[in-house]
Amino acid sequence: MVFPRLPLTAAATSVVALITLTSAPAVASPRSYRVVDLGTLSGGAGAATAMNDRGDVVGWSTVASGARHAVRWRHGVITDLGVLPGDTDSVAVDVNEFGDVAITSFGSDFLARAVLWRDGQLHDLGTLGGENSVAIGVNDRRQVLGTSEPAGDMPHRFLWRNGVFTDLGREYFYEFTSDFNNAGDVVGGFNVPPQDYPCTCVGGRLRDGVLTQIGSEALGVNNRGQVVGSANGRAFRWQNGTLTDLGTPAGSWSRATAINDRGVVLGFSSSSTTAQWRPFLWRDGVLTDLTTRGVRETDSIEDINIWGQLVGARGSRPVMFR
């Protein structure tokens, strides 16, 4: 069953967030992280993409054929989550506290399908009527967030639960969908009306069909409703209508990409003299440059859980930072 989409034009009452510029926080230098290689299926390449608060980590690993398979790491054991029948590759993108894993499975025909792995089984979520669907996340209400094209249309955002699709409306040109929480709040980038070229793109939160404008791009949201992203090239945390500038430890630009339920923010910053983005954490007004804590500039960091553990990749290897 496909519910009627909730038009973004219903969000004409979008709230323009207030901006609170904080003074530059001190850069802390506490103990260094221990880097743990999570291992791969064939000894080849892999990457971790997300984790839950129980310590389950998901991502992908190459198999003997060189294809990528979605995997889960739990208590040091790696599990191949497989691909849909007839497909060649898959990538796990999120895991909830029940251990459900959101996956996108890819075929040799370049078609993609959103998949939920639960209790050892892959469940093809289907589409909104077209050929493709893509998984973005899974929450603790066992909803899956994704995008899919209805027949003859551009992609739409959707929520899926127990076989039922809720269509959240079109993902217009230049838009993206990045994260959601247990309340079903969806964050990303939105091309607000008149949705024309050049893009009138903003960051925002979509809740019950109403778009709240938040900065330039919204990249993460936690279960407290706090949103992180960037505004005019600077990382922010948004709460109850107020943007807090998190600073730029490496120089000119910064962006926040994830936030845990304790309000600790993961982000990256860059200077005008280098294209390399340096990872940082922000907590209670203190910003920590992670390159002072054993993390390299070239490390990819994708997620943070409530215990402050980080996951991502170092080179071509999946790793956890403890």
C-alpha cells in the first residue's frame, strides 16, 4: 500500500533557524584512540559505515570474486549478509538496536533494491512502482528510510515498515536524504519552491510533511531531535530553533556529519591551504581535533555511538576507533 505523498509545498511555514555564534572553543588533547582492524571476508578491502550502541558494526567487505557484500561485525565475528538472488553486490548502510540492518543490493544490470536483513534473512522491500530503491537508514521502530522512483517519476523519499510504504514526497533535483531518527524526522538537503535552477537549496528537517529550514545542509539527527550539518561553510548543531556554531579547528571550513544521543558531534574541518578534511569531535562547547588523538587525516570516519566509539576505514580496511 502506498500512501499519498506529503507535498513539500505544505511546508510553506518553514521555520528559519536563529544563528547563535559561539566564541571559538578550546581544542582539547585527551587520550588517543586505539584503532581496531575489524577484518574482512577474504582478506581484501572493506569499510565500516554505521554502528549501534550495542557495538554491532555494519559495512561491506570484498569476497573472493572481488564483489562487495554487506557485512556485520559482532563480538569480533564477521557475518556475510549476502545479496538478493541474481544480484552481485551489496552494501550495509545502517543498523538499529535490534540488529536489523539496512542494505542496498545491486545487480549487474545496475538496478538497486532496498533490503532489510533481519534474523538471518534478507527482505526485499520492493519499490514505489519503478525499478529502483535505495536504503538510507533503519531506526528502532524498525522503519527503513530510503528513496525509490515511482514509474515515470523522479525519486521519492519513503518510510517502510512491515511491508507498508509511506511516501514522503519527491526528492527533487539537487536534493539529498541523509539521516532520520526514531520519531521519523528526516534530514537532508531540500530544493525549496520554486524548485528551479539555480537551486534554492537549504538544509532541513522533514516532520509530518512539514519542512523546517536548518542551515545550508542537514547531515545528521539524533533521538533528542538535535540536528547537525553546515551553515555558510561552518559546522552547526541545531536544537529547538537555534543554530550553534561549532567552530573550525583546521581553519576555514567545517561541517558536522553525525551526532549521538548524548549530543556529541562528529565533524570535519579544512583550511584554505589544503583539501584534506581533518576529523573532530564537539562536546559541551569543547572541540577536539582528532588528529591529536591518534586519528589520521586520511582516515574515513562514518559514525559515532553513545559510548563515543567511531567506525570507518583506514585505507582499504574497516576499523573501529575506541
